[in-house]
Amino acid sequence: MNLKNKVVIITGASSGIGLATAEALAKKGANLVLGARRFVDLCTIAQDLEKNYSIKAIAMATDVTQSESCKLLIQQAITTFGRIDVLINNAGISMRALFNEVDLEVIRKVMDVNFWGTVYCTKYALPSLLLNGGTLVGISSIAGFQGLPGRSGYSASKFAMQGLLEAIRLENIHTNLQVLIACPGFTASNIRKVALDQSGLPTGESGREEQSMMSSEEVANQIILAIENRKREIILTGQGKLVVLLRKFFPKFVDKMVYKTFEKENNSVVR
């Protein structure tokens, strides 16, 4: 896919991977529809992208947990540009708490953002994507392949997202729809600092060493390359690829390896 003049919707576009992807796509000449709750920041981002890259970018205040908000995001894209070529379901939230101790509302909130946000946006965008032989993207995680301790709700949401997208891919096997599931590893972004604790409050800290992780820009470039080459799945770290491969043959070993990794986190909830 040549992304110049294509119309791309990105949710969660005000920071992290979403923001980095928006800028990388603008460099490619794509026109952008940016959705996030932080509308003032989003407007500034859209204006800067238009000025710096001579593309068209619009900002939409979007709460992906609300079906109607997602519908308005998609409708605005079609009203403005007449089409949708790529939908990137990037909006996401994480958590750090043991299932035995977590408030159930935390699980519900994570599912509402990560899974239902993908359901709503995809439902409303799919007719235009099918019409244009477009690309449907879900930003998932290794947590969509392997349950992670202290991330029960997050893991559940990513398993659900991947199941949804795989089913949509099969339902449209005779169409020209591309469905891409992108699984970054640990990425240096704000998602861990706003991860919810057992009572639903932001933790305000990262449990991992940020400097050793992939940057949001690196992740964005890999996602765009996969879109251009119409890939169906990418796992962006060697560690992630190893986990996915080994769990097929040595699941108990992988369980122990994953547990030990999370046990070593700063202020780990795994004990």
C-alpha cells in the first residue's frame, strides 16, 4: 500500500505509539483523523502535522468506551474525506494488580477501552474499509498470546481483541481487507505510568526500566511497514517472538520464565 493521500484513523493519538504513528504517517503523506479524549492536545498535534507535512489532519474528541463517540469519529472521517483506508485501533490502558485483590471495575474499564473500543470503531469503519480494500489494525501485545501475572484484565482484553480481529479476517477471506495484529513488546510510553492499580487509580510509575525498551517511534515505523506490505501479524521484539514460539512446546517453562520476569519489576505486585 502506498500511504500517500490515504485516509487513516488513529485512536489514542494524543501520546505514545498513537502520536508517533500519526507523525510517521504524516511523513508518508497520509491524511489523518485523530481520536483521543485529550482534545486540546489533539488539536495542537493536528495543527502541527498539517503545518509540518502539508497533509490534512482533523482532531476528534473521542471516548472509545462509548459507542456513539466512536460512531461520530468514523462519520467525521467519511464526511471530511469521503473514505477510510486504514483504521488503527491503538487506544489502550493497562493495569497492575493481582486478580485476587483487584476491584472488578478495573477489569471492566480495561475491557471497555481495549476491547470494546476496538469493537465499536471497527463496526462503524468496516463498510468503508471493505469498499476501499483497506486495512484494519489492532495494537495488541504479547499479553494477547500469554497471560501476564498482575495484568489479568489487560491480558483478557488483548486475547479478546485478537480473537475478534482473527474472526473478522476469516469472515472477509474473499475480500481485499487486510487485518493486521501488531504486538509491540514493552515500549517506552506513558501507558505504564497511567496503568490502574487494584482500586482503579493511576500507579504514576513504571514498573520497568524505560531506557531499555523500544521507543514509540520504532514501534510506529514497524507498524507502518507492516501496513505497506499488507502483513497479517507482527511481533516486534525477540523476547516476544521467543515467548510465542516456546509456549507452543514448553508451556510450563514459559510460565516460570514469565513469572520470574514480572517478579523482578520495580514495586512488583507479583509475590
